[in-house]
Amino acid sequence: MNLGKNVVLLSDEEAERALEQLLRRTEECYRAGGDSGEALRFSLAEELAKGRPWPSWLLELAAGSLLHDYEPKLKAQWERKNRDRAMIGALAEWLKAKGVRAYRGKAEELYAKIQGVTIHALRKRQQRARKV
């Protein structure tokens, strides 16, 4: 999807009018029932789905809304990934000091066993964290 074609610069007057329209629609959604965050996200989605060129402020609002919703989850995934990597590294160093061959793979296996998952599940969890 090429977003560059849909992003436009509006004059101050057009931007103000579009923002007022968005806020009015958000208020309508809020009054119809639901919380304010959901009403804003719905009206943002409506505005983006109309297919006309998007002003940059609209994209900034949409990005801010997404980050507000998903940033805690992303941070938790990154922290778990870093914790997993650090623990596997520490186990690998310990196994290396004991003279174990293929110490990195053995460390992964040991850590997976400690976590109560298979080595395949551990690697899939790490791959999913990389994709995000």
C-alpha cells in the first residue's frame, strides 16, 4: 500500500474544517454509547476509509491512537525477548565454562525446559517478537 499518494497538505482553513468535522463525528459516536477512546478510533477509521486524500494531522492522530493502545504490549514483548536472550546467554556461558559442546543450543534447550515449553515453541516466540 502506497500511503504517499493519499497524504496531502491542506490549507489552514481546510484543516480546521476537517478537524471540526472529525470532532463532531467523535462526539456523535460518544453520545451513541461507548467510551471516548473508542469513539475517536471509530471516527478516525471512518475518515481514513473514505478514500479521499488524508491530511497529515489525521495520520498523526491515527498513529498516536495505535501507539496508545499497543505500546504497553509491545514493550512487554521486547522486555521478554531481551530477558530470554540474556538468560540463554548466561546459560550458554555457564555451559561453555563446563566444557559442553554446542553450548548455545544446549542453553536454548535448557531454558526452554525451565520455561516449560518446547525448543520449537521458544524459537517461534522469538520469531514472533522479531516480526513485530
